[in-house]
Amino acid sequence: MNTLADRAARWSQRTLVTLIYVFLWLPILVVAVVSIDTSTFLRFPPQGFSLDPYRTVFSTPEFMTGLVSSLIIAAFTTVITLAVAICASLAFTRQSFRGSGAAQAFLTSPLLVPNIVLGLALLLLFSPLALNDTYTGLVLAHVVLCLPYAIRTISVSLSTVDVSGEDAARVLGASPWVTFRRVTLPLIRPGVIAGAVLSFLVSFDEAVVSLFLAGYNITPLPVTLLDHLETQAGPEVAALSVLLILFSLLAVLAVERALGLGRSLRTRS
Amino acid sequence: MTRTWRPPVAWGLLVPGLAVLLFAYAAPMLWVLRMAFNRFIGGGGIEITFTVDSFADVFTDPYYLRVAWTTVKLGLLVSVVTVIVAYPLSLFLVRTTSRFRGLLTILAIAPMLVSSVARTYGWMVVLGNQGLLNSVLKGLGLTDTPVQLANQFSGVVIALVQIFLPYAVLAMTSGFGRLDDTLEQAAASLGAGRITRFLRVTLPLTLPGVLTGLLLVFVLSISAYVTPRLIGGGRVFVLASEIYDQATNQLNWPLAAALSLVLVVVFGVAVTVFGLLQRRVERWVSGR
């Protein structure tokens, strides 16, 4: 019929969608451009080209101690989250019991609580217990934040794999542990990998809750970055941001390959 | 389902998870609730008692009322703008038959996992007085004096829209499941024009997804802390920044706790209102 109008509509839609993508990626690309600038304060376009900012990142002591703290916290958080999430997901997908829905809602509810409120809550309880500014306190807090993601990805995997292998193993006399270790775990590997990568990333990038629990002893990298941004937002901060962005994008690829990004992040399906 | 492998006791498997959450989530949240009714006695001292002083402070001081209003305004503005921007993108992603659909979906969602501190920094560069936007405007000769966007409410809105866009796209693309090409083709063959088709078929079918996106972004933006602090440059005060300031600088924990409860109540009201709206929309859509 009115092909000209159709074509106009299609092209205007394409332009609109392209503009939205530009808007979405603009701040991320701009950071990359600023990170190779020679000017020492915030301006655009860049004044010259240099890779010095990247060298500065690795020779700034606060960045390095922040990085080490964040890596330690993220590593412990990931391991504990996975163990806890695998147990809980097995209960939710392989057992029917009273209160299953309520327990599941409870374990995934931290996702709904504003981080600023959770951070305050943890500060108020953890400081009398001398748990703030300790690895124990930060890791516990991060496990709470990461559990919903890990339970989601592992449950998705558990409920989509074929259970006949597990049945066969049981019939042939394998103990529950052997069945889990030799049959279930290899099958749900994609969900476990996606859960691990997401947990590591959520913990590694967490700024708000950490801000409340950080102190003189432990300052995770996002908190250091936040402090730097307020005082001196030079190219070395951009370089550090670029490294964090690249790290996130690698994680995105890993999650996409393991389980699919949309499936992993959708909390209500 | 067939009989499956049964672990000994379901609740046994839940013990680690429940233990961690009771200690590092439920207990702290209840403790905040209790703290809001204690009395602040200056210099970080807190009297364990039962008083509504902190709430009285919040509701009588025009400053806190203004902060609460700024927070709600920010939430409403950011959620509406985000959903308007996310709508064409989500519609495109659901409908496209391009072989790059998978890649385009990842490109739309991936920024969600990029550190919000790093992305806020990007907006500081774009919106700053000597930033990208002002260089472009100056280069085009549109303005001589820099347009003030950083350190402003509007700058915070722009940055938050970009930061929450992937969340909205994720919520909306999964909510657009009922969208069916054949319905639109049927409407077209019955002589409905482009605009009628959109208003009478596409929009009603996508409305539930739009509402989910609105709620999600509203809830995320009223609790945003990093972006208002960095882009606001100490001039945009929201409940989140006030909570942090009272808790760590003034050491007025009861007031910080009371402000948190105000935030949680705003949150609860939003969830309830959207729940009711969602039900009405469902009835309206299925009633046609």
C-alpha cells in the first residue's frame, strides 16, 4: 500500500534506535577517550595522546590497596555465595516442602531493599559488634547482595536439566553426595559459572554498602574511586574506570556464553 | 515431573542461606527500625528509649520535607523519561528479525553491569562546563557561556536515565511477550491506520511491561546515592545522601534510621500503587 510512508516510518525508527544506543554508550566511550588524554583536569576534547594515565593507575598506592581489598572480598564472597546458593537452589528445585515459596522470596528479597538502607542497617548493627571495617563484615554484606543473582542462575539451570540422570544414579545405588558431585554438578555448570561471574562482579563493583562498612583498614576500589572523583577527576581516574569497564564487559561475555545474559538477570520470569 | 533425587531434608539445605540472611540482613533491618525510636543526645551519643523525636524532626523541618520531595520528584521524572526512552528500543528488540538481534540485546543490557561509579564519571565528562556537550554547543556557535548541567538536578536526571535504561529494557522486553504481529496485521487489514494501530493494539498490549519498567526505575532512582552525590556536586540533596551524611558525619543514627524508614515507606507506597494500576490495566487489556 503506502510503501513510502512505511519506509519513512522504518527509517525514523532506525534513527531513533541508533540515537538511543549512542546515548547508552556515550559516557562509557567518553571515559575511554579521556583516559588517553595528557591534560590533568576534566575537559573534552582531549589535549593530547598518552598512555601515562594507565601507568599512573598502577603506581598509585591507594588504587593498588583498593584493588587488593576488592579482589579478596570478591573472591571470598563468590565462593561462599556459590556454596550457599547451590544448597538453597537444590532445596527449591528438587524438593517440595511447605514454606518453599516464602523461603525463596526471603532469600531473593535483598534485591528489593535500597542499598543505601541496607548499608545503614549493616553499619548500625556491625559497628557495635566490631564487624565494620573487617573482611568478615564486608564479605557477609556482599554475600547478602549476591545471593539473589546466584540463586536465580543456578535455579534456572537446575530446573532445565534432565533429571533422569539423577534418577538413574540413585537407582544404581549412588549416595546423594556422589549423585550431586558426579551427575548434577556437571550438568548445572553453566548456571554455576554465570552465578560465580555475576557474584564476583556485583561484589567487585559494589560502592554504596561498602561505603558504610569501609574504614581505615579496608577501602574497596569503588569507594577509593568515588573519593577520587570528588577531589581530582584526572585522566588516571578515567584510566582506572576504563579498566573496570573492560573487566565488566569481559564478565558480560562470560555470562552470555554460559547461560545467556537476559536469562541470568531477569529476576521475575 | 518424575521422581527425582531427594536430598535428606530441604530445610537442612536452606540453613546456610537463612543463617547468613538472618544475621546480615533481617537483624540489621529490624535494628534500623528500632534505632529510629531512640534519642540522639549529641556527639554521637544515643539514648536507648522509645521516642518519636526523630520522626518529628523529619516531618517538621522544611529542609527534610524538601529533601523528601526532591527524592520523589527525581524518582518520578527519571522513571517516566527512562521508560519513554526505553520504549522504542524495547519494541525494536522484541520485533526485529535481524540476525544481530542477540548482539543488539547484549549491547542494550550490558551497561547495567558496568560500574555505576565509572558511568557517573563518564557523565561528569559529558556534562561538565568544559565537557563534551558544551564543546559541541560552542563549536556549533549555539552558545558562548557554558550550559550548566553538572551540579544540577537536570544533570542528575540525564545521568540516571542512562544508568537505569538497561533495567527498563530488561523489564520491558520480558513484559512485551503478549505482543503479536498477527494482531497488528489484522488491525491493518481491517483498515486501521498507523496511529490507530499503535494506540488500540500495540500500546495496550505493552502497557503491563511499561508499568513494570516504571516501578523498577522509580524504586531504583529514589534510592540512588552515587550519581546524585557526584553529578549533584553537593547541591542536589536526596534522602539517600541525607541518610549517609547523618549516619557517618553527624553520627545521628536515630535520624538516619528515621530517614531510611521514610524512604522505605515511599518505596512501599510506590509498589502498592503500581500493583493496583497493574491489576486495572490487566483487566482493561483482557476485557477488550
